[in-house]
Amino acid sequence: MQALARICIQRPVFAAMLGLALIVVGAVAYFRLGVDRFPAVDLPTVSVRTTLPGGAPEDVEAEITEEIEEAVNTVEGITELRSISSSGSSVVIATFNLDRDVDSAAQDVRDRVQAALRRLPVGTDPPVIAKQDNDSTPVMTIALSADRSIRELTEIADKLVRVQLERSAGVGEVRVVGGQERAIKIWLSADRLAAYGLPITAVREAIVQQNANIPAGNVTGKEEERTLRTMGRLEHAGDFNNLVVGNVDGRPIRVRDIGRAEDGTYEQRSLARLDGRPTVVLDVVRQSGANTVAVIEAVKANMAKLSDQLPSDVKLEVIRDQSGYIYTALHEINVHLVLGSFLACAVVLLFMRSWRSTIIAGVAIPTSVVATFGMMWALDFTLNSVTMLALVLMVGIVIDDAIVVLENIFRFVEEKKMDSFEAARAATQEIGLAVLATTLSLVVIFVPVSFMSSISGRFLFQFGITATVAILVSLLVSFSLTPMMSARLLRKEASRAHGSADAGGGGEAATRTGFYGRLEAKYMGALAFAMRHRALVATFAVLVTASAVPLYGLVKQEYIPSGADDAEFEIRVSAPLNASIGAMDDVMRRISDDVRSVRGVRSVLATAGGGFIGGVSSGEAFVRIAPHDERTFSLTRLFRETFSGNPLRAFKDNYAQSEVMQEVRRKLRKYTDLRISVRNVPSFNIGGGNFEIDFAIQGPDIAALERYANELRDRSAQLGGIVDADVTLKIDRPELRVIIDRERAAALGVRTEDIASALRLMVGGDQEVSRFRDEEANENYDVQLRLVEEDRDQLAAVRRLYVPRTARPQAGSAGAAAAPAAG
């Protein structure tokens, strides 16, 4: 390092170009860095989601969950395997060792599940395998509202808005929530099916076979070749009513004879309301690794273009926008970064009383910080809360090396009356080893942070590397730019020192007299006292160190700060499992009205149903409250209110988000049959779910487990400090069970599979029997088959349903071969 210092003192252009190269590379890289709230972390967790429409939780667990668990359990590196089985859905979550590559683990899980597909029951949808990824969290939520039907809004959202938004750079997916997709509905009458002796399976097969375009090959002549097409698809939705589905006594049976076909929508399984108004919600998910801010800005640009294409009464409104947090956080960090830099330079000016020395030391800060951006870009880091925190902390450290070298040079000039060039060489040589040792000691503190063997290590990886590079660049600056600039900018100080010596002044340097002399004298007195009472000082030091143990226990411990005031929070609602979508919508509407009456609440986006696990018996509400500068004291608000003529208003009616949340909890206590959770929107998922404390209770008796879990939940309210406790085990959903009389079924020629398949078609329906092509809309829509509601909404109606025989073309009654019973 001394050799580098000598070269830079003798070759100022080389030193300047070295510093400029670092700054230019860093400045160019800065504009190419991605911007995010937190670092991208691949958690070693893989989930397998599987659906069986209409499946009971017990059947889902026995026939799907256990099969998938058995297959996935053979994958190498699993530390925990847990599953959740609910009505019609199964989730298996595998957690792996931290040293296991999550992409490789996901592929291994995918291969094992693929091999187990043949063992899953008929009608199971293909499993969805995904790694736990924070990039899958929506970065933006948009509400589409108008005085129109939900079907119309869904068509606009799905066919126009979603398509345009997905074209935005960095957008991975746009999810439509609360919509009603168009579908061709074929409603059948159970009595008419029975009267014609026509099984519903035959109707389904007829629709599949008669609504299809099948290529017939090519007709080749001597001079030309033409394609032959069989035009079997129906061109209009009403044509399904004329479709022949059977033949009885030589007479064709059409759909209109046993029911009706209509141009309708999917069964409503989710609803969304913005401040009580029906709406359709679009959640924007970015691509993995994409720049969050750039994605949101691109989406907003496309939204502006969409305004010309949408009908005048349709309104697009941004409800949730992560870029707001990011801009606010980075702005505050940048302010502290600049302020810290100025304060560090002010301290140099205060003690060295030389603006030239202040400039020399201050150059180290921007050079070190800006040069670090080049490394961040090379390692694919982003500008996020972690990396910017590292740079803010480094402001006071990167200037240390320059100050130590500068102060020693200044001392040689002032005390030893050396020429500035000679002082720069001699002082740098004298202090070089000490500066190098100090810098490397800092490096060995920060580097291990990036390699901790836990989720923390992955989360803080960018922090440790960013801090280390900034420190190493500051070391380079202190042995290049600092001695070079000192040799040239301290000439005046050297001349003043020489002039004082020539005048016979001698004595102490100027910085050792006056206030600074008295300060030094006080310090020397304290040092002398410590040396005379070494045992006392050592005992005091030990006591201070030991006090860290009890003080550590008093400090609140969290992985990520909770209770942050983000001006928004969410409400999760869980109703009894037998709640319908209509009842859940009514509940969420009443909750929304109650929440909007709370002080400070600006808007409430409530959704009912749509949960993968909770189904239609769950709901959520996203609550947005007044921004900070309208409800908390700040200098900005004080200035604004002062200019408006009422400065005291800045001190009145101030409140925090936690107070609003507490008031919401108080208002919602009246819903005693609901389980309601009010909490901050999760900012970072470290795996394990959206809660701070998770107890897993195991045992062979599921009823006992439910009893114990609910008892613990009730007792938790008495402990204090616990709010919104809940249990995941819920077995209170009523069900109807079909008990098959196997002897009578065999006598009637009815198989168990025939009964189950027919009942599933009639009661649960088939969501995709065929496809209908609407040439005017240039879109394909599903054709769905189901009994009319009055034939499947009561136990007595289910008893009268008819199922097909396998031995003869007649039909047998489900009530004759099987008896539905309540359970």
C-alpha cells in the first residue's frame, strides 16, 4: 500500500483517473440496478397444491394427500413435511435443508409427483408444484368498477385489461379475483331424465361427441389439394337446446326436452367489493427477479393507455402499490445517507479547522459509496432496504481510513514542519500498516454476516458483501486519493507552519492550543486516572459487559420489525365451514361498513371466498387509512399548517395505525361466530405462514386434537400479548353421505363407480364438458353440465336422482341402490 501511495503522490493524474474510474463505473451501474423492498431470497420450501372438485376432506387426505406425501418423502434433503387437507383441495409443503438448491428440489418433487399421478382418484386436477417465492406476492392490486354486471366487468377485466397489463415489462401474471367468467350452462331436470330413462352420463357423452370439429384430412386432385373439415361445433349458444342427446322409442331426445341451455357464467365462488360496491380485482405479480418499481411504473403506463380503450363509465383504481413503500423507504435512506456524509465532514472541519482537510476526507465518502454500486450490479444485487442500510452505516466507516491518514499527514506538517509532499510520503508510510490492520478487522466482522447458516444469512447476504466492498474501496481511496490530495492541498498549511518556525514561534501546533488544548488536557487527566486505578476500571468494564446478558432478555426480539405504520392493514375472516358464498358476502359487506365508520379509514376492499384452503367460508379485507402526514406530527405538516394559518392543527387529532387497528378489533368483537384477524400486511415471508407463533399438535385422535387446540386458543386470551389466535383444524362442516346397498346395487346392475360418477355430474356438475367458440368475440368458452338447483339442494331431492345401469340401458334409482344420509 505504501508503494501505491508513493506512486499516487508522484503521479496525480494516475490517482485521479483511478478515482474517476471507480466513480464512473459505479454511476453507470447505479442506473441499471433494480429497486426492491427486500432482497430476493429463495427459501428452501416447495409446495404441492392439488384439487379434487367436490372432494370431502377425509377423501382428499386419504386418496390425495397421503399419496403425494409418500411420493415426496423420498426426495433428498427434506427436514419437515406438512400437509393441509380441506374440502376439494390438498396442500403438501416440503421444507429442505438450507444447502439444498431449491430449483433442484422443486424438480425432484415434480418428478416424484408425476410418478404418483396414476394413483390419484379420477377427476383430480393436475397438481401445481411451486417453490416458496416472495416474488409471487402481488406487487400491485387494481380495482375495476362500474355500474355494470359482474359478468360484463369480468369480460372487460379478462379480455382487455389483463391482456394489456400482462404485456408490461416484468409482469409475470395478472390474476382476476371476484369475477364471473362466461360459460355455456346446460341445466337438466332430474324428473325429465328419469321419465325418459336417460342417464346423465349419456347426455355428457352426446355433448362431447356432437360439439367437435375433427380434421378429416386432405382431398387431393390432379391439380389442387384442399383441406377437408368436419364442421361439428355449434355456432350459437342457443343451438345447444336442439342438440340430440338420445333416442327413446324412435324419437330423438333433445336438450330442451330434458332441460335448457343458456349463455351464463361460472358458479360464483368469490366476490369483491370496494367500499361496498361490487368490483373485479386484478392482482399483478412480477416475474422472478424483476425490478419491482420498474414493473409498477410499466403497469401504470399501460393503465394510462387503457383509459382510451375502456368505456367511459368503467373506472380503474390502484388499491395497493408496493412502489409507495419502496420510494418512501429509499427516500428516507438517501436523506440519512447525505445527512450523515455532511455531519461526518463537519466533524472533520470542527477538529482540523481546515476546509482543505475537510474536502480531502470528504472525497472518500462519495467515491466509496458510488464505486460500491458497480459491485452490486455485477453481483445482481438490488437497491433495497438491506443494501441501502449497509451503505448508510458505512458512511461513518469509509471516512475513517481517510481521516487517520489525513490526520497523520496534517500532524507531520504542523508539528514536524515538513513539506506537504514529504509529509504525505512519511506519514502514509508510518500509519500504513495500522490502517490496513484496522480495515481488515472490519472486513472480517462484516463478511461472515453473508455466510450465516440460516435464513438470516440469505436475507443479509447482500448486506455483508455491500459493506465489505465499501470498506475495501475506502482503503484504496485512503492510499491513493488521500495522500495525493494532501500533498497538493496542504501546501498552505505547510507554509504557515514553516513561517511560524522561521519566526521563532516553535512551541505547540495551533490545533493543540485553546479549546482543543483544554479538551486534550481533560482526556489526558482521565487517562492518568484510569492508569492509576486499573483494577477499578477493569472491574467496571467487566460489569458493563456482563450487563449485556440481562439487558438482552429485555430487548424485544423479532426477525422483521412488526407493527410498522404503513397506512394500510388487512383483515382475515374465517366463518363456519358450512357458510355459503352468499352468506359470506353478506358478512363481509357488514364488516366493511363497520370498518369504514372507524376514524381515518379511507377505503376497504373486501373479498368473500376464493381461498384455496378456506373456500367460500373465508374472506379478506384490505384497509387503507389516511397517510402519515395527515395524522402524525412532522415538520412538513407543521410548515404546511403554519402556511395555512393554523399551526396548532399539526399537534391535534394525531393517531397511529395501531390505534385504528385496535378500534377495528373492538368493533368486530360482536361477530362471535367468526374468527377474525387484524394485522399488518406481511412485508416478507420467511416461510411457515403469516403468523409469529405456530404450535403443531400431533396425535392419533382428530376429534381430541380439535378439542385441545380450541382449548389452547381460548386460554391464549388470558395470557396477554396474544391477539387473533386461531386453529387450522376445523371439522365442523356438515356433510351428506351416500350409503350403498351393495346387494341391491348388484341385483340392479349398478356399479359403485356408476353411482359416484352420476351423482358427481348431477350434483357437483362438470365444469368443462366441451368448448364453445364465439366467432364474434373470437374467444373459446367452457360448456358446463349440471342439474337445476331445485333438484340438488335438499336431501329428499338427492334421494330421487337416477343413476345408469351397466347391464341394461334402463336406469336405476339412486334411492333404490343407495341411501343418502346426513352426517
